[in-house]
Amino acid sequence: MLDVLIVGAGFGGLYGLHKLRSQGLRVRVLEAAPSVGGTWWANRYPGARVDIQSLEYSYSFDEALQQQWHWSERYASQPELLRYANHVADRFDLRRDIVLNTRVAAAHFDEAAALWRVRTERGESLDARFVVMAIGPLSSPNTPAIPGLETFEGPVLHSACWPHEPVDFAGRHVAVVGTGSSAVQLIPLIAEQARTLTVFQRTPAYAVPAHNGALEPEREARIKADYAGFRARNRRTRAGFGSELSPHPLPTMQVDAVQREALFEERWCVGGFALLGAFVDTLTDPRANDACAEFVRGKIRSIVRDPAVAQVLCPTHPIGCKRLCVDTGYYDTYNRDNVTLVDVGAAPIECVTAHGLVTGGRAHRTDMLVLATGFDAFTGPLTRIDLRGRAGLHIRDKWRGGPLNYLGLAVAGFPNLFNLVGAGSTSAFTSVIVSIEHHIDWIAECIAWLDARGHATIEATEPAEAAWVALGNAIAQQTVFLGCNSWYLGANIPGKPRIFMPMAGGFPAYAERCAAAAHDGYAGFDVH
Ligand code: NAP
């Protein structure tokens, strides 16, 4: 029997195995893919790279690892991130407890034995006292039910399950559906290779340049000289990264327009999420938000030569309401002669035929179809497992009205089950590895506390869960996050309840609440 079964060998599962095993627990990781790496194994489309600088999107738990690992670029590419995951698996001798090519089909809580009975798709059974779901909030790809999709005669590729062999776009007419983070990364590269590229845009994206390039040796040396201090300062910021830049001390609209523009321009030149951190109120004050949004719209108009195309590319929803895209040459791609933008915001894609897509009564011929249509976020990865808690309660039924949870880590009715970087945690707004390390450390401490006292189970209470979800909703009400149709709200999936699923409010406040619950003897949990 295992002490802990971890599902998923991405960054969460790898650190979970290392940490829990090093405190003497018997741990096994089951991974559906033939490799470690999680999201960085699956999302290997052209241009896939991280949108947070690698010096900040990396593990902090081991000083020697963070000193010795060298990132070649400011924003690591998918292959480099996959190498890093493999390096960590080897360096900490993790592979002996990881079973690859093994998808979990079911996990049922056996109340009499206080154990999780886990079954794989191949039919193996494993018992564990605790289960940690390290399957990521964005691992269940969304393929829209466009009529006729199955009749398309060319290849249909999804950004989140990209083929492992190289895809040749040369001489082909390619269509991309979607303009989120994945699409914004792959569109410029496919445009360079394809004969024509037609982009079907339902909602325009705000994209800020990464200004990616070789990692500057002086910057690397400066950060590594006090890496622990740098990590600690990052953990005190709302997003768990970006501590090198502080927001302006005044709210946006109290700063005169010239200074405001100058600061936006400075942050645009820094690149990435720095723009959203220029002022403290960008995500909470609609006027402040619109000032930032209008700055980006101005950039789009200045980059894209055809004013009609620029207009279609200009978003009208609040900036940051959907996750900001971090790009390399995205808007400029629309200046190419071989690229066409089709607005499907007003008139959806009607159908797919053998040779193309039809929208607004017009057929668009294509040889290849790329769906960069995102994920069934937060709930999808868990609800596709036959996951049952007390009295056979299925997670699908528990979450019919939205993902009830406490601290983002636990669900009432599902004892001894922990969920990593899921609904109810601030992980989506942080450098996710900061959240992963926080969650795993919290879980490790919790299991040690239970074991030291001879307790068999821990389970979130329903009142604690209700209060946590109410807190999440109350915080979201004070933000711009409710002002668009994002995956944070489940609004990208037809029929999914429109609930703001992550926790806003910043990582430090979240971590404090988690710590307070633990220090109060796991307040909000029943322990037996
Ligand atoms: P996404 O942000 O959900 O974007 C999906 C796109 O597909 C949206 O433009 C969406 O339009 C469109 N779409 C979906 N269904 C459609 C339909 N039936 N017809 C037309 N358009 C449709 O997904 P993603 O780009 O894969 O990114 C998801 C998240 O993964 C990101 O927000 C980010 O957190 C993470 N990610 C990060 C990076 C990175 O830079 N490191 C890269 C990729 C992904 P609507 O907006 O109208 O729904």
C-alpha cells in the first residue's frame, strides 16, 4: 500500500514525489504520457514557450539546482523546459517511482478502510492513503463541436496535443481557429512557412511583446548571487514573480496622461506581464484598466498597416480579464501578404467541410486545420476521471454547479485528496511553480501533522468550502475578471456554469490563509 499516489508527472508531480518521498513516505506517480514534463510534454506546437521569465518560472526548492541550471533564453522554449523536467527527474532519482504510459481511470474512496482505491486504464489497482492530483488546470483540451469537423479531409491539429514528428506547412493553405496564448505563439511561425494562413478570430487578444532573447549573463549572475532572496521577494508579490519592478505609487488616474503613457511605454519595452504591473489598480478599476487597454490598442494600430485589420484586432474587453498573451511578432504577422484575418465574433464558424471552413456564408479553403481552442480548465481534468468520494459521490455531481473547494486544495466529501493548482487557488495568476511549491509544502506538512497524531483522514468541511467559494466570488466582484468570456469563468465551454474558478487577491494573502488554517490545527477540516 502506498502512502501517497500522485497523478501526473509534470512540475507538480515531480516536486511532490521528491518532497513527500524525502519525508519517508511511500510515494508513486502515475503519468498518462510516455514522458515526464506534463504541460511541456503535451504543448509542443511551433513557438511554444513560457510566458514568465525562466529565472522566475523554475524550482526554488534546491539551491544547487537553481544555481547550476542555466537557461539559454529569457523565456525558455518548450524543448528546454522539457529538458529541465527530465533533468530534475534524473537529478533527484525520481524515475524509479514514476510509472509512465499509465492513465488513471478511476479513484474511489473506500470509507471503511479510509483508503483511495485507484484503477488505471490498463486495469491495474493501487491503494493509497492519500491522493494528490497533479494533473494541471489546463490539461483537458477543448475541441469545439463545429458541425462537419469530422468530414475535413486534411490534418486537424490541436495545439495541446501536437504531433511529435515535425509538421510541414510549406506550400499549404493553413487555417488557425483561436487567438489565445497558444495561437498567438504559433501564428507568426506558421505564417512564415505556410503558403497562406487564415486566422479565425472570435475574440481579439491583448498581446504584449516578450522581447525574448539570450539570457543576459549579468542578470543571471546578479540574481544567482542572492537567488533565495530573489525568490523570497517574489513570493511577497501578488503574482509570485516580478519583484524587480514596483508599481507606480499612485493609482492610474491620479497620474497625468503624459507620465502614464511614459510608464506604459517603459513597461511595453520591458515586455511580458510588466505592463499589467505598471499600476496597482489595472485589474480593479475599470477606468485604469481602460487606460492600459487603450495604450495596447494604440500599439496595435501603429503596428498593423491596414486600419480595417487593426480595428478587428483591437480588443474591447478589459485587459487582463483573459490571460494576457506574451508574443513575438504577433500583430506584425497581419502585415504579411499571405495572412488573412477572419472575424468570427459576430458570425460563428458555421461548419467545416471536406476542404475548409464556412463562416458568414463564405467558404474558406484550407488544407490543414489548427485548433488553438484551449482547454476545459480547472474542472475538465478531474471530471473526466471516475473520481468518487464518500458514499460514491462523483466529482461531476459534486461540481455540477461549479468547483466547490476549500483553499483550492481540498473538496468536502473527498477525504485525503489534494488538488494542485486548481480552482480556488491563486495559481492561475502566479508563476505556477511558486504555487506548486507552496501547495506541495503545505500538503507535506499536513500529512506529517496527521501522522504525528495518528489521524487517518482529513476532509474539508462544507461550511469552510462554502465560505471559501463565497470569498473567491466576493474578491472577483472587485476586479475586471467578470467582464469577458474567459476560461477562468468556464465561459469558453458551452454549457459550463459561469463561475469565477480561480482565487484572485494575490498569492501572499492566499498563502497566509492556508498557513493560518494549518496553524489553527487545520481549521475548516474534519480530522479523524
Ligand atoms: P485560450 O486562451 O482559451 O484560447 C482559445 C482560443 O480559441 C480563444 O481565442 C477562443 O475564443 C478560441 N475558440 C475556442 N472555441 C472556439 C470556437 N468554437 N470558435 C472560434 N474560436 C474559438 O486557450 P490557449 O490559447 O490554449 O491558452 C490557454 C491558457 O494556457 C493561457 O491563457 C495560458 O494560461 C496558458 N498558455 C500559456 C502559454 C504561454 O505563453 N506560456 C501558451 C499557451 C497557453 P474566445 O476567446 O472567444 O473564447
